[in-house]
Amino acid sequence: MLTLNRLVPSLKVLLALAFAFLLVLQFLSLPGDIADDVRRAPEAAHVLWPLLVAEELWVLCFQAVIVCTWRLLTMVKADRIFSEAAFRWVNGIVAAFAVAWLALAALAAYLTAIIYFTPELRDPGTPLALFGVVLLGAVFVLVMLVLRALLRQATALRSDLEAVI
């Protein structure tokens, strides 16, 4: 059976690899890919540069989530997850997802406007798909808020239980 003694270090290794992967994306892959696309299709630069900004912001948000998750895993290992100190890291995760969602919503609105005002691009499927992704992102952010509230309740119950014992 898997225990915290095995799971936490394994997850930390995977988080470190994911963070390294995101650094490569952030500084090498994404900028180089977009710059190459702009060189090949300069008429699409008005779409590609905002896309790069959004992608870089998403990578930064995921890096913040990794750092916060790392800190929470350290608290789990030390059996301090049900403490007020954990809320700073949980709030960091919620804030990162909220910022990523706002960037997604802004990019979707921008792309929808471009599609709407460009007759040869008009296709109701693309804005509909963008709306669906934004909707799913909002659901995810709200689920994170519910999980934060559950952690707050569990922390209060644990402190009440410790006071009784």
C-alpha cells in the first residue's frame, strides 16, 4: 500500500520535473515558436503576440501552483496541513488559477472579436469552443474555492478536536 512516506517524495520529484519542463517552455520553446510563426506569417502577428503573452502567463501561473503545492506537501509530511499557515499556499493556488482563467477569458474575447469582424474567418464553432473552455476554467476555479472552504472547515474541526483531547 502506498503511504505518504512514498507518495510525497515521488510527487515532489514529478513537480520538480514539471517545473523544469515549464522553464524550457517559458524561455525557449514558446517564444521561439511564436517568433518563427510571425516570420512565416506576419499578417497573423496581431493574433500570435497576444497568444504568446497568454501562454507565458499560464506557464507562470502553473509554476506558482507547483511552488504552492510543494509547500503544502511539505506541510502534509510534517502533519501541519490543517493549520492557518496552509491557507497562504492554498490561496496562492486559487489566485494562480484565477489569473490563468482571466487571461484565458481575455484571450477568448479577443479571438472571438477578431473572428467576428473578419468575414472570411466567421465560424460559430470557434467562439463556441472558446466559450466552453472559459466556462470549464471558471468551474475549475470555483471547485478550488470550494476545496479551500472544506480545508478551512477541516482545520476548524481539527483544532476543536485537539482542544477536547
